[in-house]
Amino acid sequence: MLVLGIETSCDETGVALYDTDHGLLGHTLHSQVDMHSEYGGVVPELASRDHIRRVLPLIRQLFGQTDISLESIDAIAYTQGPGLAGALLTGASFSSALAFARHIPILNIHHLEGHLLSPLLSDPAPCFPFIALLVSGGHTQLMRVDGIGQYQLLGETVDDAAGEAFDKTAKLLGLGYPGGKFLAELATQGQMGRFKLPRPMLNSNDLNFSFSGLKTATALLIHQHKTSSQDRADIAYAFEDAVTDVLVKKSTAALNLTGLKQLVVAGGVGANSRLRKKLQHHLGGIGISIFFPELEFCTDNGAMIALAGALRLQQCNGLHELSGSFTVKARWNLEDL
């Protein structure tokens, strides 16, 4: 079965083709970073309009690259939520219209399900069950994943997500958009140990996170030490060090609690090199297998949506069982699937 995946939840337009027999056949992506950087963050109305302009040319480009025709598509998977309502509606309306015109079913995909399954696009890939650390601009969660649609929330942030804290702190440091990437780059020039920042909820005896207080502590530090570029680099280092320490400690606790030996890390912050190194250092030597998506699949993309749609499709006895609908969910808990 051949699935066309369409992702329009925020500021990336992504489309992909995934075959249940041959895997990912191709994907194309357009990022709106340059457009939104002028405003220092995502402007929802501009994002929605840009998705409208981009989705059809991207699909035509994808068909050209893969030498596959529209008539070969068996189903369409689109991101139903969570995300920006207007952006989601672009993908939903396009997918519904195309599916109606072709008389093929559509699959409503949860954006975070796409992220936590994205390491399955790589080789080697994890097998069920595993622990998933979802770290992005809007979400920081630890999930137990026992199979497709079998997700148990173990812990989540009580305030700012890790990616959100990265972006807000980057703005305090006067860095560009998207802030997390620039903060990580600045941190590579920082000195270890010069500044010490708190590790919120590190010893809370649960699997929840909190990054708002860390952001405030960093803001005070910036106010006290803002005279040189080295100060800024050292502060960036201390902030990144604190966030990644918490993520590693909580992930280790989730593995210990469940007894599972596989950790999947997904979402935009999953591309952070220090987080990857710390997880490999702390967990790699104790028999834990760690799986990261390829860097191109850490950001929002159509490949993860096509993959999730294909896996959902394989759970059905036939295409007639699918009942996709023209709806979006700006807020949507993964456990509600």
C-alpha cells in the first residue's frame, strides 16, 4: 500500500511517500524559518497562507523525484493535530479534497505519534516496547510505547517545554530565530563550570519536568553578566547543560521504572548534539539502546506522517475500515488515540 503523507501543523510544509512493502520512497520539505525570522517567531496567519502556496508544488516535486503518479496512491495521511488551527486546516482541506477526488481514504494522524515513530525510518530501528522522550518546542513528555496506538504517558512538563525554554532563552541572549539552534551553536564556545544554573525537579521523585524557573534564573544571570560575548557563550553553555542534565536523569528514571532497555528520542530538541552525547555516555554503557531519528526527521516532516499512516493502514483488515474525516484538533492528547 502506498501512502501520501502531508504535514502542515506549524511552520514546515512536508510531504512524503511511504510504501508498506518498500519503506520511504521520498520526501520534500519547505521551512518557513526565513519568513518568520523577521518577526522573531511563528506568525500563525502567515504560516497558514504559506502552506497553501507550498503544498501542491511540493507534491508535484515529490512525484517527479520518485516517478510515481497520483493514480498509484492508495491512501492519504495528514496531520490532524495538535498544532496551529489554520495551518492544520490547510493540510486537512487539501487531503480531504484530494482523497474525495481520487476516491481513496484518508488517515487522521497525531503529530506527536509521527515524531515518536520517526526513528522507525532509520536502520537499525527500535522494536516495541520502548520508552520515548518527546522533546520539541511545544512538548516535553516521556511515554511508554507498547505498539501502534498503545501509548502511556509517564511524565510531562508542568510549564514550558524544553524547546520553548531554549527559544525564549535564546531571545534573552539576543539570538536569532529559531532560537534553540543558535543557542546550541553559541554554547559550543562556552566554558564549562563558570556559571551554575538550577536543575528544576531533578529530584522530584516523579517523571515530570519544569523549565520555566530555569528560564527565569537564566534571565537574572544574563542581567548580571551581559558585557561580553564570552559571558553570553558561558551562559548558553550553562543553560544547555542544565536542560540536558534533567532530560537525561528523567529518561534514566523512566527506563529504571519500567525495566525497558530501549529509548527513542524524537522532536526538534532531539537534534541537540549535547543531549545525544550525554544520553550515549550515561545509558550506552549500561545496556540501553538509544534510537534517534535522522537529523532531517527531527524537525516536522511529511515522512513521519506517511510512516504513521502506513503503520495504521497495516492494522486494518482493508481500506474500507478507514474512516478519516475533515477535522482538526489544535489540542489533542496522545493518550486519547
